[in-house]
Amino acid sequence: MSYDTRLATPGTSPLGRRWALAFLILALACFRLCHLRLLWADEDYHLAAAIHLLHGKIPYRDFWYDKPPLCAVYYLFIGGFAGWPLRLFDAAYVCLACWLIYRLARSLWTEAEGSAAALLLAFFLAFYLPSAVIPFAADAILLVPHLAAVYYAQAKSPFRAGLYGGIGFLANTKALFVLASCALFLPSGIPLLLLGFAAPAVLAWIGALATGATAGYYEQVWRWGLIYAAQSPVTRPLVNGIVRTADWLGFHAAIGAGAVFAFVRLPTAERAKLGAWLALSFAAAAIGWRFAPHYFLQVLPALVVLAARGAVLALHQFRKVAAVALALLLLAPFIRFGPRYAMLAYDAILKREPHWIDVGMDLDSQEVSRKILAVRRPGDTLFVWGYRPDVYVYTRMISDGLFWDSQPLTGVPADRHLHAQDAIYGGPAALNRQKLTRTKPAYLVDGLGLLNPRLAPENYSDLQPWLAHYKLIARTKLSLIYRRTY
């Protein structure tokens, strides 16, 4: 049964409702413009990679890049620039994801579910932890290929479903779970699904062979990635998973409750198909047992689609009660995360720095970049010790060699190097430091030593002769800036 007419606003045409829907989604997507003057962890890494690409450097061969290639290519479309280009491009990507989830939910049920799914996705891509929903890194970039793959699987088009899954794989290896979900939607089309999935990977592999990047790709994406995934710093992974999942569901209670309401009312075939999609998505989020907030972006599409159905059914059956309950559940994330947008916008109007501890390191990187830009000369190169790729973005400079942060040089990943010193990649890191000493970047920024003195570059004896060529020229609260003297 269709509930479109029952839930339609009296006196509005279908075209009018669609325009209103589009306006609301666009407005929600544009909330991220309040972060115009900031960069978040990981998006800055991919922006910096795009800048290296624009200078003719090949990832994996000419600069270390431990993510699949599409993450860097994504930011090529805006020339690796921060500010307006970045935030408008990300807002457009959010709108594209909302359009795809609208089509998917509508193909499963009716236009009402499509509209609800699009609105819910836009809402929860705005009102959650900024570090999870503002930066478009691997998990966020996978959203569009993920939704496109499942949409075409639902439409019984296995090759196109596999093709979008394969494109997603070039941004995030968790696309393998998307592929498994699509296989459950159309088991008879698995051969074509696999063929479509393989096509982008084959093309990418040919490109890597042609450019001599295959060895680096294996080392940086797979070897480093697998070591990183296997050696989680989480001491009680099961408890961590339960707590973080509960935290995430607490702020996403509206779609959690809606999904449960729908799930128990779905026909058996739909329940099995959509339930398996949700379960596989959660399994992808659980890899490594870290349960980082942005990992749950893998779960969001499946949960939103189910919640959209639940919202329509609830509003049809318990119109006033369901509307009040939905509004109250959405109010919690809005109140928790909405004011920050207003505060950032107000700071921007007054042209002052935001007083927000979460962006302290980014603000320090901006200060570092201003000091370097004041004295740099054309052609100067840069190396940043620590994980501070935003310095490359703000200065538009590139590294002098393969390495541009200290993770592959210390063997300590960025998720723990502010407080720990135990290497997970010790042997290769020592060899990598030898390679670093053969480079001559004009500027060296130590963005880690003041935060964790145990990982300061001077603590590595094999780097001391190389460091002797650098003189301290400036400092900030969190960083030391050196220039090469001879």
C-alpha cells in the first residue's frame, strides 16, 4: 500500500514537495560551510595528496600514501584547495548521496520512504561529531559508491552494482562488504557483479604497473594497513565496541527506533535482505575493533533506509504520537551539535579564531603556515615531522621525497603517537629514516616533539647528522619550524 497521499501536506503538489525536499537537503548539506576556515584530520591528508599529484608526483612511488587512490583523486576536482571549494564540493557530495538514497528507498517502497531517507541522511550527516561527518575521508567518500551499488543491486543490474562497488573499493577497502551485500540482493547475478567490481581494480592496477607504483601500493596500503588493523591500541575491544556503538546509537536513536519499528513489520524476504545488508555494514565498521565514530558511516545507509520505512509506517499508524516521538529523538543531536555551527559562523563574522579545543592543532598549523609563507621562496619544499598534513594544504608546498609525515619513520601510527612510543612498524621505519636523510627539504616542521618529546626527531641517532643542517627560525605553541642552512 502506498502512503504518499496520506502523508502529503494538504494543498501542495508533488513537484512542490520535491522542491521543498531539495531545499531542506541543500540547507542541511550547507551547514558544513560554517567549517570554512578549518580542516579536519584525514581530509587534510587527502587534500595534501592531491596537491602532490598536481605537482606531477605519483602516489606510492613518489610520496607515501597509505590509502586507496580515489581518496586523493576526489580532491583533484577542487585542485586540492581548502575553504569554499572544499566545503561546497562536500555539500554537493552530500546532496548526491541523499539523491541516491531517495531513489533506493523509493524503489523499495514509495516516494514517502524516499523523501524520509534523503532527509534523515542529510540530517545525520550534519548533526553528529564534526570529526566524523565534516571531513570527507575514505569512509565518507565510500557513501556514494555504496548507495549506488546497492541501488543497482536492488534494480537487478548486477554489472553496474559491481562497477560502483569496485569504484568504492578504490576509495575504501571496506567496499568488499558492499560487494557482499549486493550479492545477497541478487545471488543469480554474482558473476556479472564480480566482473563489474573487478573492472575498476584492473584499470587501477594497470595504471600502477605503468607508473611503477605497485610495490609502494602493496607496502603502504596493504602491509601498513594490515599491521595497523591487527595492532589496535584498544585494550578491551568488546567493551569498547559495545560502549561506542551505544554512544553512536544514542545520538542516532531516531533512525535506530525507526529501523526496529520497520524491521519487525517487514515481509520475511525484505527483512532477510535488508537485515543482512545492515549486519554486513556493521561488520565493516567493527574491523580493527576501534569503532571510531566515522567508521559508522558504513552503517548509516542501511539503517537510514530501514528507518525511513519505519517512519512512514509509524506516521501512518500513529500519526501524532509518532511525529512527536520522531521530533524529540531528532532534537537531541540537534541541540548537542547544532550550536557549534552557529558559534563558528559567529566567529567567522567577527573574523576571530574559534575558541574550541578540537581545532587547536589545526589553528596551530595555520600559524605555522603563515610563518613559512612569509619567508619561503618559489620551489622550496617541506617536511613535517608528526601527522600535520594541513601544513602542506595551507602552504601549498610539497615534500622533497617519499615521506611527508613521521608515521612510516617512527613506526607509530597517528592515532597513538601523541601519547605512546611503541612502534608497530619498527624495522621498515629504520630503513625509511635512512631514505629521509637523502632528502633536502628547505623547511622542516616538528609538529610532534613538543606534544610527545619521546618521539621528537632528535631522539633518533640516525637522524642527528641530517638535523644538523637545519636551524630553528620560528616556533608556535605546538610546533618548531626549521630552515635548511647548507
